[in-house]
Amino acid sequence: MKKLLLTSLITSLLIGCSSSVPSPNLEQFTEYSGGHIAGDATSLFWYTERLSQPSSGADYVTAGDYGWYKTDYRWSEGSVRELIREGEQLGDDGLVPYRVHVRFNKDGQAIYQRYRLDGKVLPINQESLSRYLAEAQSVIDSTKESDSSNYELIQGIWDGSTFETCSGRVYDSVEFNQTLPSFVINRLSTIDSYVAFLGRSRLNRLQVEELLMLADEDHECITRPELLSE
């Protein structure tokens, strides 16, 4: 009897101790996406928050004949701390490759910078550094504004009757909330096309708020740049 009581007491103590140990806090990440068109430039954005604080972001920007770039941003304690940008820009002999890598301190001052253009290492002026920080903020502002309206970046293939997203989900109906040029409407109704847009899903229906990109069906889906992890 004493042994039984002792065993019960030990079991109760063990259960009590295990239930009082706090479970580890799981890092809560929130993902956002968006995009917009400004002049000749079309931008796609991705942004991640951890516990409501900026964590990482990325953009993919194309400007037709003037070139393109993709950027990976990292925040710490509310400030941009590092970025890598790769792309091509228009030079005297056409498009040339370039790569930018900058690290900032918490006050926004560049403590490391490297700019390589067509194989040459060049300095980065303060105007460019300030622009990089402003473009990082634009990633946050644009994606959060889209989220407030329940919009997100959606990419996929439209065959005239169904839309298959890059993740493989199929929708039978696509509604456009913007007035499109007639040549775009004709293309969408007759040719299989890659489409990127700002919109939202409703059951088996997609609502397009802003058409961002339209290309041939063999155009690859644009994935979020991950340059800082390379």
C-alpha cells in the first residue's frame, strides 16, 4: 500500500512538473506579396515579417530595354542591414551585368559595399545607397497595402478557359477589375499565356485587380530571389 501511494505521488509530481514547463515559442512568420507598374518598370514584391517586425524582403523589377534586377533584403531590429542585387543595365554596348552587395549598421550607414559592373569594381555613391533603402521600404509599403485590400501576387498559365497557378491550383474563372486594351483581351482569349497579376481568389474564381505581366506560356514563373542565402 505504501509502495502504491509512493508511486502515485511520484507520478503526480512528474506530471505536474512536465505540465509546468513552458513550450518553446514558435517563431511566427507572416508572408506578403504584391507588385505594381510605374512607367516602363514592372515590379514584383515579396516580404516576410517575424513577430510583426521586418525580417526579409525581395523584389524583381524589369524595365524593358533598360534592363532588369532582382534584390534580396534583410532587416534586423527594424532596420535594413544587408542587401544583394543582381541584374543587367543598359550600357554603351547594350545590356551589361551588375551586382551590388551592401551591409548597413543600425543607423543606416553602409559599413560594407561592393559594386561590380561588367566585371569592373566601382564605388557606390550616397544617392544610390539612399535609393536602395527607399526601395526596401517600398517593398514593405506595397505589400502591406496590397494585403490591406486582400490582394496578393498571383502567377500562372491562362489557356483561355482555365488558369493554373505556379503552385498547381486550377481556377475555372478569371475576372478582370480593370479595363484591358483590345489586343490584350484577344491574346488572352486565343493564346496560352503566362500571366502575373495583383488579385485575390474567391472559391474557384480569381479576381484580377492589376495585370502586371503577360508573356508566352513557356515563360517561367518568377520565384522569390534568395541571394543572401547563397
